[in-house]
Amino acid sequence: MTHLSSPTERMICENDLPMAVTGKNSRGGLIGTILCLFVGFVLRLAIILNQPNQLTEDRDVYLGIATNLAEGRGYSVPNSTSPTAFRPPLYPLGLAAGMMWFSPAIVVAGINLLTGVCTIWLTIGLGERLQLGSLRFVAAMLTAVDPLLVLYTAQPMTESLCTCLATLWLWSMMGLSMVGVARQDHSQRPVDSLCTGIVFGLLVLCRPAFWLIPLVWGFGELLGIAIRERKSPIRRWTRFPSVFATWASAGVGAMLVVAPWLIRNGIVFGVPILTTTHGGYTLLLGNNPVFYQEVVMQPWGTVWERESLLGWQQELESQIVRDLGAEASEIQRDQWHSQQAKKAISANPGLFIAAVGHRIRSLWNTVPQGDATNSTRGWGLQAVGLFYTAVLLAGGSGVILALRRADRRQWLPLYVLIASVQLAHLVYWTNTRMRGPLTPAVALLAVSVIPRRPSLTSR
């Protein structure tokens, strides 16, 4: 039998075992897990059964791309054979695989339902690794009943899959931190970093905004080393190779997943597109004179009316045709959109700053706006508002309290995930649903403020 040399190593091994064989409270843990998964499953199934038509309402053309893939036309613009890189590929690929055997509605429901339940289960696992005791079930229940995640289960959008992958990335990163602490030098085995990189690769193929994670994490890691070892410059520099090796292994894992997309785009478009050809439009959507005038400069709660948005899009299309011609490629259009956005930002820096504030507030908004309010009764809106207000206030407090914990390094992935999403949506188009993948992280931070007896941390 392998000897475990430290309490931390023993804790790691226990956390990798089923609850049924660890600790005296395993029965209570099993019941809590089943209850959270059951509630999450029932709520998501209920919204699917209540709104079946939304399962095939293809707002973001994921279903259209998936249909082309399933029918052998490749990753192309819906109802054509023209290659596209407008949307990230992971979700359409998953849909297309399922559509080989099942109807689109069943595939959307299945993927979203399965990944939604997996997210709840992973949240419980994160709570274990953060040593939250029974409070891990409170965090999982907050994730299970989250209105955003429940609502988008019935729609062919990436919220459910992306949230699951973001939570899996958190779980993987915390595992790296635990191994590093156990080894006392914060180094990790290459295979652990490689697996974490693979998860990250899947995450960015689902939503490219997460490409900011390495920048945020790398900056924080190097800054942390500089601060911790500020009295020993020699030791500070000896730590950098270990950090570099860890990130190199993770980078290899990520590129193993992302490389096929990169190579495909290089062959098809002549440019190895790492993300999508959607970034320029998304940047322009949140930074243009019409949006500034009709939303940013108006009282909070004002939304971009559909008629105005459609008019702006039509005018935009006319400008593209005038400037680039009717046969402009996706890459040319993306670059043109980006240039127009930069012009709008430089022409109105004050309005851009105001728009940044608007985007921050939109990301963390507590009450639905626009079309979402049409199908929700007044008491329902109030309930959603109260729920999110309480969770976000507690989560904000948890951000501060977690920094004071002895195991604060374990909480670092949550900070990195939240900071990365917020940074991306300082400049790009933002609404509240973009916060969906942060739900488990916010829930864990929220429950961390709840006082608990020492017995609750035992298993």
C-alpha cells in the first residue's frame, strides 16, 4: 500500500473516492447529492416539456450548422455549402453527432439536460475540494434552481454545455492546486496539466471568450510568485521554470483539441482562425452610435428595440456591400466590423466608457429585461430579482472572505474564471445570459459566507 506522507495527500485521495467509502456522513452526502440532481433534472425537464417549440428555435444558427454537418455538407452556412467559422464548433458538432440518430429537438433537450445535471454534480465535487462540508449541497442547489440555466435548457444555445465545461475546468484546476500543495513546491505532474489543457481546449471551442483565462491566470501566477518571494530574488527566479513547465503541458493539451479547428480554418479560409469570424460583429454590436444613443444614454432598463436593431443591421449590410462588395468573405466582413467598432470607440471615448459601465451592470443584472419579461408574471420577476440579489450579494462577500482563508489558493480558479469573463465583456456585447457559465463559481463563493460548525466540514 502506498504511504501517504501528508494530510493534504490523504485528503486528495479521499476526494477521489466515492462518498460511500469516505467519512461517517456518507449516507447524508448521498442523499444530498441525489436531492440536488433530482431537483435540477425535474426543473430542466419541466421547462423542456413546457416550451418544446423553443428546442428548434435556431436564434444562433447552431442547429442550421449542425444540420449541414449531419447531412454531409460540412461546417457551412445553413442551407448552403459555403464554409463558415462564424460560430464556435463544439456545440454544433455535438448536435450533429446526435442528429445522426435522433430529431433535433431530442438532441438539444438531451445535450442540455445531461450537461445541466453534470454541472450540478461537478458543483458538489468543487464544494468537496473547497472543504465546504454540507454547504456544497447548498451551492449545488443554487445551481440547480438558477433561473438562467433552467431557462436556456430548452433552447439550442451553448449555456448548458459551456457551464458544464467551465465547472469541469474549475474542478481540474483545483485538482492541480491540491497536487501542488501536497508536493509542497506547487509543481504538478505533466499529465495533470495536460488533462486540464484538454478541458480548456473544449471550453474555448464552446465559447472563445475564455481564451483570456491563460492571460489572467499567468499574470496572477507570476505576480503571486513575485510577492511571495520578494525577499528572495534567487528563489523567485527558480520558481518560474516550474510554472512554465506546468503551463507548457496545459498548452499542449489545449492545442491537441483546438488544432483541428485551427488547421481546418487555415485550409478553408487561408487564415488559421483560432476563435471565430464573429468577434468583429460582437464588438461592433456593443460599440456603435445607435446603441450608444438608444440604450447607453437612456435610463437603466432601456433595451434595444427590435425594429431599431433590425434597421441598424440592414444599414450595416448596405454599408458592407458599398465598401467591400456583395461577395465579401467572412474574414473581410469580420475585419470590417472590427474597424467600424474601433472608429466608434475612438470617436466617442466618453460614451465608450459609459458603455463599459452599462456592460458591467448588464452582466450582473438581477432582473430580466426585454423579451424575457413578456412571458414572466410580475411576481415571477420579483422572485428572480430577489434570488439573484441575494446570491450576488453573498457571492460578492465571499470574494472578499475567501481571500482571508488559509486555503485561498484553492479558490484562485474561481477568481480567474470570473475575472476572465468580466474582462471579455468590458468591450464585447453583453447581456445577463453571458453570466451563465459563472453560476457554480458564484454559488460556491456565496455559500462560503455562511457560518458552519466544524462538524459540517467532516464527511
